[in-house]
Amino acid sequence: MSSRAPIEPGPGQESVWDYPRPPRLETSTASIQVVLGGETIASTTRSWRVLETSHPPTYYLPREAFVGGALREADGSSFCEWKGMASYFDVLGGGRIASRAGWTYPSPTGGFADLAGAVSVMPAAMDRCVVDDEVVTAQEGGFYGGWITSTVVGPFKGQPGSWGW
């Protein structure tokens, strides 16, 4: 089993072990870009971060941050105990299709109402996601969509041995 002993954050860093459970939603003015198939398919300086214990932040972008044709509704849904029912998108760019790699909460629960219609993507399925000029490292595993930058330390849920954290 992997260790979940928190890494001590350095100057300008935050630890995911200081994030709350239930998660917190906060606005962000970070510069965000999403690239797929060599094309920038989303860009914004207005987004939201979901911060949850043991998880790197998940960024949600306004739908209008995505270029036309970058999001195509996909089958299926899932349920988050905190945010409610999610629906999915195939993400398209530069001739590539990342199946079910984007999601939204059309009618999120009260504490996450600001996320209504906002979209997040799985960084591992994109060419790259960028936060303030730093290329994001994707959270390990295929279930979570956290965005790891140098400003956040773990260890992070999703790595081998972390299922029961």
C-alpha cells in the first residue's frame, strides 16, 4: 500500500491534505489552456477549482471557453455524492477524439451551483492542460480528473494502493 503521509508544502504550495471533505469550490483567475490534436480547444482566465482532501484540484471552465465543435455530448452519466449527476462529452480537437473525456454538472447541488454547465476534462486524455504557463501532470488512475501543478503536493489519491484512502 502506498503511503499517505502528507508531504510538507513549501513556499507558495498547498497540500491536498489540507483540503476539506466535503470538498470546497473556489473561483480561479489562473490562465487555463486545453490542447488536443495540436489545437487549443479551450482558453480562459475564469474558472473554478474543486478542492477535496487527497485530490489535486479539478478545474472547471465555462462552456464558452471551448471553441465551437470541441464538445460533443456522449452517452452515460455518473453521480457524485457532493456535486450531483454528471453528464459527459467527447472532446474533439485537431482531428482527435477523446471519448468521454469531458464532463459537466447540468444541475449541481446547492454548494456547487456555480458549476452549472461548466466543463472539466481529463488531463491524461488531452495533449496538455496548462495552468499559468505550467503543463499539468494528470492525476494517476482513470477515475479522477485532478490537475497537478508545482503549487500542490500530495500524495494524491489515484496512485496504486490509494483506493481506500
